[in-house]
Amino acid sequence: MSATVIVLLIYLVFLMALAVWSRRETHSLSGYFLAGKKLPYWVVAFSTNATGESGWLLLGLSGMGYAIGAQAFWVMVGEVVGITLAWTVVSRRLKLLGDETDSLTVPDVLAAHFNDKKHVLRTVAVVIILTMVTAYVSAQMMATGKAFSSFMDMDYSMAVIIGAVIIIAYTFVGGYKAVAYTDVLQGVLMLAGLIVLPIIAVSAAGGWGAVTSGLSAVDPGLMSMWGTGGNGIVAWVAIISFVAIGLPYMGVPQLAVRFMSVSDVEDLGKARNISILVIILFDIGAITAGMAGRVLIPGLTDAETILPELSKALLSPMMSGVMMVIVLSAIMSTVDSLLLLASSAVVRDGIQKIGGSLKSDAALANYGKVVTLIVGIAGVVFALTNVKVIFWFVLFAWSGLGAAFGPVILCALYYKKTTLQGAIAGMVGGFLTSVVWVLVFKSQTYDLYEMIPGFIVGITLTLVVSHMTMDEKIAGSK
């Protein structure tokens, strides 16, 4: 048995032990979907970062560092700004509103806040979540396949299936508590890997000076924040798009529920500080590893395999196995949260609230486990038939959720005149704009990131339609 396999098996045993330890919390909806709202701030901080980053960080962002060089640091700027705004502007008010309305999901919060008696907003939210989560999970399953096949020379399809079985198993058994605590383990591993490997890679290349000169020799643009094409309109659109990648942090439901799960609202400030520091280290490490990798291993046909290739080239078999576990951790920490997000949307919002089910919490929690299994399998099917670039496929799902929920959450928390009709219009408009932009307009606008028009349309529709329907809201409250 190889050292890589031994490391993987030890890691999996630890994950399942955490799942079994968390199992007692899974017999109620609050326990299965939100760990009873009793998580300490440091767990919430690491869980937020680990969930938000995924295989996109270790494979996608390191691949960007390899492909475009220093321009990838604009992504870091966007992420730091986005997550800072999420913790500062959204977290506290959303936590208080969630507690006040006894909510377990983001659609729960919005439906209660806007008095959505006919469940129109809740239904729209469930459809959007299921659509985007399926795409998102598929992208992460693709990342699993790339990771396993790169590290272990395994067939891509078999790699996807094995990774899916692992992730679905511990999410099914342990619910949100298992997911949150495994996120801590996974986040710490990701942080360690993204500190150690870039240092080793830069050293192997002869130091940072050798990396910069090596990249400049390939293309001087690789060391320019403008990118390889100069400072024309293409560069400006790319920079604006990279910075806007942080916008969805303020609204994607899989992160918003992290804020709702903290035990004490006063601890959110401490969680914020940890989260911002960690994301800076994450992004610097991933981009630097990719840039050093371009010098050490030129000519890769798939830039997103640079981190596994560096690990195999520079590390011992045992340490390479640890690095594989770290990549797998990044993927797992997002997929498990997405599976729970979809499951909560179906069970809490669909079956219990829209369908009016009177079944016990324990029975509904069991339904949640079944939905977790179904969504996971659907993600595997798509991953096996749609091998696309992880970075852009994740962005599609990330922006769809962010454009749908971000503007509405901000208006709900800060604009008292927001109406139910405005919220529904903003949610639908933001979501559809981001999807249509990708399918129709993106290639004609120098690849402008779809979250930008999606967010603009979402917040505009929310405010305009709210203004138009304000009289109905006033009449209804009398």
C-alpha cells in the first residue's frame, strides 16, 4: 500500500469519526441543518472560509497564477473586500433576524421578514438553490476527479465516484455539525499546505527573484497586474471582473447560514478577524504556488493540475499524500455545505413550509439525509458528462446564487421600504441576468463577470418594484 493511500485512509477514518460524534445532533431539523445554532466563533470562521473557497482555490486559483501570473492577485483583492463586507455588513443583522424569526435557512429568514404567506418568494428561492447547487456540486466533483487522477494516476470517472462516496457518506451521517467541524480540520490543512508548498516551490525555483525573472522571460505581462495584454479595455474588464468575484460573499446562502449558526452574536467580530486573515494567506499561497509552478513545470496542458504536479515533483510520497488530502479537503469543505443547502431547501422550505407537512422533526431530518444522497448523485452524473474548467464553472454557480440572494438580503437588512414583490423581482431578475449573461452576452463583452450585471439588475429591480408596490405594503399592514 502506497504512502499516499495510507495518508488518505487515516484522514477518512478521522472524518467518519467526526461524523459519528456529530450524529446525535441530526435528529432534529435545527440540529441537522444548523447544529442547533450553538457553534463557537472559531468554528464558524474556518467553516465560512473553507466553504467559500473549495477546489476553486487549490486547483482553480493556483491554475490562474500559472496561466496569467500577477494579474490573479486582483482575485485576492476582490475576495478580501467581499468577505470583509459580508462579516461587517451582513453577519450581525442576519444572525439577529434569523434568531428573531426562528429561521433555519436563508429563504426562511426572507419569507418571515417579508410575510410571504403564499410562499412565492420561498418557492423561487428553492428553485434557484437547487439549480445552482447542482452546477456547483458538479464542479466540485470535477475537481475531485482532477485531484485523484493527478495524484494517483487514477481514471477520472472512478476518481469522481470515489470522492463523491466519501463526501456524501460523512454529510449523510453527521449533518451540519460534522460539516462545520470537518471544515475546521480541512481549513487548517488547506492553510498549512498553502504556506508550505509555495515556500518549497519558490525555493526550488531559486528564490522569488528567479521566479519573477523566469516569468518575465516567458512573457513580461505575467509579472504585471495589468496582465499579458497590456492596459487596454480587455485588461480593465478582467480586473473589474476579478475584483467583483468577492461580491457574492454578501449573499450566497451556504455562507449566510454560517453567520446564523454562531452561538453568540457578540462573537462575530472575532470570527471576522480570523476569516479575513486566513483568506489572505489562502489566496497568496495559491497564486504564488501557481506562479512558481510556471517556472518549474512549464508547458502544462491543464493549468489547474499545477498544484498536484508540484506536490509530486517536490515532495516525498508521504507529503504528497498529505497534499492530496489537502486538495480533497478543499473540495469536501464546499460540497458538504452545498449538499446541506439543497437538502434544507427541499425539506425545510419545500416539504415543511410550502407543503405544510406535519411530520416530526426526526422524520423530516431523515428526509434531509435522503435529499443529500440524491443531490450528491446528480452532481456525480453531471461531473461525469461535463468536464469543464473548474474555475469558470464554479464562478457560474457562485454568481447565480450571489446575484439572486445578495441584493435582496442587503435590502431586507438595510432598506425598510423593501416589499415582498420587490424582493421576488430582485431575486428572479438577478438570477436570470447572471445566467443569460453567461449564455448570450459574456463572449461579446470581453468576458465581463456575470455577477456585475446580475447584482446591478437584482438591486435595481428590488428597489424599483418595492417603490412601486409600497402602497400595497402599507395597506396590507393596516
